[in-house]
Amino acid sequence: MIYVMVNLMRYLKPVVTACSLSAIFLQPSVVFSQQGALVDEDVPALLLQLRDAEPGQAETIAERVRRAWSLSGSASADYLLRRGRKAMELGDAATAVEHFTALVDHAPGFAQGWAERARAYFALDLYGPAVGDLEQALALNPDHFESIMGLAVILDSMGRNADAYEAYLQVKAIHPHQPGLTEALTRLEPLVRGSEL
């Protein structure tokens, strides 16, 4: 499924010109301090818990996953991540792109760096580069539910109902209580199921 999405994103790069992703990309990221961060989180176990969680527990588990994904293992990369996030908090997406670009250059295997730069690119109305970075984040971390959600919203805004529905289902398989997910699936299901008849 992710392979299909990644290939689809290659098609979308030149196509995406205007879409309403502010709900995904312009939300401030949670800034985590390194003090008290659990570096020994078992992310696969957390993802299983997230999949099976009750609605009231899901966000707490999702935050633990995000915190684990935000730890690169490199003090320099973590510093660049914090600087980029701080720039985004201050509304300076151009500076954030600079920090996140330094981050992905320094740690190209760190999926969160690509996901964060996608958010900054989106804030600058640079949708093609945002999609490219989401594609890279998913190539590195196919379970990155926020990146899948971002791609789903892009597909949805382009009227690619079946592809968007499939992407939303991928998010549901990982994080069934992702904000906005149920509404999107409910809205698209009759359109997709109706076209299959």
C-alpha cells in the first residue's frame, strides 16, 4: 500500500498547486525537551497500542510515538530539529526550511526531519517540495501516520477520492483516532463505494 502511495506521489509533485492542508501542516509541532524524553521507547509496541487504544488513550500514545520519532540519536540533529520547530512557532517558515534542510543534509535517514521540512514548505506554499519530503519521510518510516495523513489530504483535495480513501484507510490501520480521519472516511466512503458499483 505504501509503495503505491510513494509512486503516486511522484505523479503528484508537478500537479499539486493549491490545496487546503493547513489542518495538517500548519499546526505547531509539539516541541519536546530532551530532559525526561524516553529514548528506550518500543515504537513497534506503542504502534500496536495506538492501533488498539480507546479514544481517550490514543492521543497520549500518539504523543509518545511522536516523541520517540523526534529523537534522532544525534545531538546536532536534535538541535537542528529544535531550531526548526522554534522558527515554525515564531511563524518564520523560511528560516525553519533552512534549519530542516541542514537537518536532512546532516541526518538523511531521519524521517522526522523530512516530515518537519514538508510542514515548513507547505507554510511557504511550496506544495511540490512538501509532497517530495512526505514521500521521503514515508520511504524511511512507512508507519509515519502524520505523513500518510498529509498525503491523504492532498489526494482528497485533488478529488482523487479512491486514492484518498485508501490513504485514509492506511492511517486508520495505524492510528484509528487520528483527528479528522473518521469524518474523511465517512464522507468519502459513499463516493468510493458508489463508483465501484
